[in-house]
Amino acid sequence: MEKDIKFFTNGKRIDGRAIDELRNIKIEVGVFKRADGSSYIEWGGNKIYCAVYGPREAYPRFLQKSDRAILKCRYNMASFAVEERKRPGPSRRGVEIGKVTQGALEPALLLENFPKCMVEVNIEVIQADAGTRCAGITAASVALANAGIPMKELVPACAAGKVDDKIVLDLCKEEDNYGQADLPLALLPRRNEFSLLQMDGDLSEEQLEEALDLGRKGCLEVYEIQKEALKKKYVKEDVSNE
Ligand code: ADP
């Protein structure tokens, strides 16, 4: 829904960013003792936890695949995550986001290594501020690495969009609510292919190309932040000179 809102002032966006600038992102790896892998992400005003279990025997058994593990992704938003208290429990939106998260992550995992097993990803949104599916996918892929699930690559995600006829990166809440288009993307960086591409709103063919290019650039920046978070967890400082 468009609204009469001033999206740009002296070339800067509502929150002071340039059109191609991400919000601040901070990722922590291994935040829960009891899950096999976990992460926490702060992305602008979004605060999201992710816990991974598995690979373990798939249950109920009729879900088992003889040639690979199945990936289950659950996305949940806390009642207090949004301005108006959200009704607790499953929602259509949550089911949809769980499904697209699974689709975004699956091509990056070596699920064929674990027949009849399942890998479970739980995403808990504690505070939402637009772009939670991208932040959730980004956090989940780091938590999967933390769980030691064999992967071909990490999966960074990020949205591009259109406000005031301009293509911008990583929509903030006002831009998401009142802008003209929202394009959440997840990237398989080594293959240079998108594993998530959704679109809400209108874009011309040229604008779509521009949004995909900008979104790819954003995903590659997110990818660096993911790698840094994992390095911080696993790479010890060089102590050979001590
Ligand atoms: P995403 O979080 O991936 O951008 P949406 O486009 O569906 O997904 O939601 C945009 C934003 O709208 C969310 O990040 C959240 O801030 C807000 N939102 C989503 N669901 C609700 C809800 N039930 N009540 C209030 N705000 C919501």
C-alpha cells in the first residue's frame, strides 16, 4: 500500500542510509548449549534466534526418504515481536516462510549423505522490523554450519525493493509497508544462483534486473558477515609469535 510519505531527504533514506546500504547486521554463532547448532542475528531492528537439530532419524517414519535426509524449517514470530500483539501459534504467513526457507537452504546442503534422517531448523523471531525471512535464512545457514551439517556453501539473503520509483537495498519497515515493491532474495554465492526469489508489488523488466543486481550485491555483503561470524567462533588468533 502506497502512502504519502517522504522516502528521501537529500538523497538519504528515512533511516539515513544510502540506496545501496544495508542496515547494521550482527551475527553470533553457537548461542545455545542444547541444540546441535545455533545462531543469533540482529539485523536493523530484527532480533532472531535459530536452532538446528540433526541429522537424526526422521520421525514420523513415513516422512523418511531412502536416498537423503529431509529438511524441516519452522518459522515462528513471538507475540511481542510486532507493534500490535500477534496471536501466538502457527499462522499462514509462518507456514509460507518456513516453506520458502526450506527451499532457499536445501540446495546448499549435502542431504544425500544422511538417508532416512531429518535436519530441523527452528527460527524464532523475537523482534520484527521488516526483512525477517531474509534475516532468518541468513541466521539458519550459519546455525547449520555450527551444527556441522555438510554444506556446499552458505546461503546469504537480503531484500531489494522499490520506493518512490527508486530501487533500494534492504527495505526498512516504512519502506516495506508503504513502498512499491519488495523482493526478498537468497543467493548461492559460489553458483551465483538465487535459491529464493519472491516479489510483492510492481517492477518493470529493467527495474527487476536492477533490483536483482543490487540484491545480489547485498547478499554478497551479508555472505562476508556470515563468514566473519563463523571465523570469530572457530579460527583462533595466530599465537605463533607469542
Ligand atoms: P518479512 O519479515 O520477511 O519482510 P513480511 O513482508 O510478511 O515478511 O512482513 C514485513 C514486516 O511486517 C515484518 O518484518 C514485521 O515487522 C511486520 N509484520 C509481519 N507480520 C505481522 C503481524 N502479524 N502483525 C504486525 N506486524 C507484522
